[in-house]
Amino acid sequence: MSLTLAGEAVTHPGTVRPRNEDAFVDRGDIGLWAVADGAGGHGAGDVASAAVAEALRDLPPGLSAAELLAQVRLRVGAVHADLQARAAAAGPGRIIATTLVLLLARGGHYACLWAGDSRAYLLRDGAFTRLTRDHSLVQDLVDGGVIDEEAAEGHPQANVITRAVGGQGGLELDKVSARFAAGDLFFLCSDGVFKAVPEAEIGAMLAAGQGAGAVIEAALARGARDNVTAVVVRAGVAF
């Protein structure tokens, strides 16, 4: 008996924006899935998200868990430096950046790494839990007790992120890790998804057996004003 992982990924420009600046990675063969959301309003967001997605899609098979994690950090760091250099060449004040959330799974363990406000969730035994903490202005305000979660959702600066691949300064990817079990479901998404469909509703849909496509359809039905991308990874058992 062994654990198996199956992924599903869907992306859409949404109901307002003319182009899609989100990107995703579905590398089930090496146990890696990711969502990148080009930073809105900064220009060239699609270039940034595509760059980090391409770097991850190109990872070779056969790496150990430690080697895979090291390569992810190395490649994302290289993209970060390259995007900073592109922005500097484009002129003062330019930023070419993207959020990133990724899931690594190997040998019965998982790890989530992220920068920005794209999120990872875990559905386990009916409980839908967020694994990531947004790197955003409103999250800082919530953590500081200035506003509550409800006020954060409609805050006028809800789109301001404080960390990104290609953002200012150095890059640190936050990381959480643990063991996973049969029946676990991981959900990765760009912020356009959870801003259109409440977390509780997403969790209920996934618990009812619906997938990434259904969540994206729900976001579009709610008039999603941003690009929307969702990745679902299910852990099963093979005999």
C-alpha cells in the first residue's frame, strides 16, 4: 500500500481583466504544484509569473526531497534577482514581481513555501485550514490588532503585498511542513479566488467532492474581478 497524489489545475482571466497574469505548475511526476500571480498594477506581471513557473516546470526528475527543496529555493532566488534586474533596466520605480505558493510532496511528507498572498489550504477530516499567512498590508494590520478579518476583506489596500518574487530587497520564502495522509486534499489559489468565493464555501465545495474547475466557475459566477487560478491535489491510496 502506498500514497498517491493526483493534481488538477484551472486558470481564467476573470470577468474584467483582458489578460491572465496568473500561472500554475502541475508537476505531479516530481511532487510539485504551484500558483504564481503577477503583481497587479506593476506592469509585466504576466512576465514575472511565467518566469517563476517556467523555472519550476523545468526541474528534472530523480531529485531527492532535499535536492528538490534546494533546487526550488535556488531557482526561485535566481528568478527574483533576474526580475529585479529587469525592473531596474526598465526605469526608476518599476517593479516586475509575482506572488508564489507551492506544494512539495515526497515520502509521506509535504511542504508549502510562499511569498505574497496566494494561498495554500488543507482539507482533512472535514476541516478546511489555511496553511499560509499572507504577506500583505492588511494581514499586518490584522496581526497588529488594527483591523479584524472581516474589515480586511473590504479594505481599500487589500491588494498591497509586502513580499514577492521580484519585489524589493532580498527574498525569503516562508515554509510549513508536516506529514500527509490518505484523504488529504490540498488547495492552492491566487487571491482572486478567495476574494470572490468565501473560504468556508470553497471548503464546503471541496468536501462535497467538487474540484478546481467548480471553484473557478463559482468565482466567475460571482463576477471575479481578478485573474483566478486554483490547483487541487488529492492524496489517495494505491494497493
